[in-house]
Amino acid sequence: MEIRAAVTEAPPRPVPVPPPPATSQARAAFKDSAGAGLAFIPLGLAYGALVTQSGLDWWWAGLSALVAFGGSFEFLLIGLVTACTPLASIAVSAFMVNVRHVFYALSFPLHRVTGRLGKTYSTFALCDEAFALTSGEQARTWPSGRILWLQFSLHLYWAASSVAGALLGSLIPEGVTGLDFALTAMFTVLALDAVRDLRGDLPTPVIALLSAAVARLLFPAEMLPVAFALFTAALLARHFVTRRRTGHA
């Protein structure tokens, strides 16, 4: 009797899909950042004008925009620099203003950014707008290049508009109002996009609003870190309760 060994064919290995070309990733990232970047322009112009009106040279606007890239902190930084504030006080102020980035890092897709240099720049260039744009449902498949180009585009918007504001700030009439509302309008749009991505998960925005309201009423001076801490604690508590109910079902 002839005995034949059964030969099992190994399943075919999936063919790795190469990432899109760098040029297409850059174009897509620039398109993604256009809405938030346009909101940077009036803010950058106002910041650059503030730099020159504070008695600093125009290049301070570009240098601080490139090196600090702290948004609201940069407005505070101008006053600290002109007042000759010690570096230790400036460092503490920077930490307090930007401590919210610690919470951003919990869900920012840094794990999809490749290379030590790329991760370093992505960490440095993490801002509110980059976090909002990369944390949505449509961004969960973005490769490393698209995330980095998105952050670079936002960085470039801010630096270029700051330099333009420093050079042309004297031409902006003093009676112009409403430029400061651009930031509020931009975050409103980003928040609406985030709510749509939740797909009917109403408790999450409700928890966020309640956390902000409680922090505003009880700790107005430390509203941001307290609100983020309350929001994170509430989400963790909801996660554990949901998991326990699911486990007992």
C-alpha cells in the first residue's frame, strides 16, 4: 500500500501595500491643513504686529514661531521677553500653558510616525489643530508622511503669517475688529467634525462640556488642566464600568 504524505499548502502571504508617494502625501496633507491653516493667518498677523509694537525686531516673530510654536503661549512669551523674565519662570509658564499636550499624547497617532527624527519633530509640532485633524475617523489610515506633512504645513502657516504680520503690521488699521474670533470659529468647526466622527456617541461631548463647566466654576485659574483631568477620569470610569457590564453579560 502506497502511503502518501499529505502536503498542505501554506496560505499566501499578504502583499505589503507600499505607501503613497511623498508628493501625493504632501498634497493631501496640505489640503487637509488648509482650513485650520487659513485660520492661522489672522492670528499670525496679529502676533507679528504685536511683536513689532512691543519694540522687538521683526525677526523675533519668525524665530519664536519656528522654535516655540506654542500658539497662545507665544503671545504670552512676548510680554515675558520684554519684561526680562528669568528663564526658569518662562519655562514654568510654558509648561502650565501647554500642559494639555500631555493628554493629547494619549491618543495622538505618534506610533504611526516612523523614524527617530520624524517622531521628534511630530512631538515638537503637536498642536491643537494637528491633534484634532489626526484623531478623527478619516485619519486612522494616514501613513507617517501624511501626518508629518500635515504638521509641517500648519507650522509653516503659523511662521509665515507671523513674519508677514511683523513686516506689515503697521499697515493694519487699529479699528479692525474680529480677527481674534478666527481661533474660536476654527475650534468650533473642529469640534463639530469630532462630534460627527463619534457616530451617535452623545455622552462623550456631554462629558466634555460638563468637565469644562465644573473646571470653569471651581478652578477658573487652572481651567484647562482641571478640565482635561476630569474628562480623562470620566472616560476611564466609563470604560471600566462598560467593560465590567460586558464581562458579566
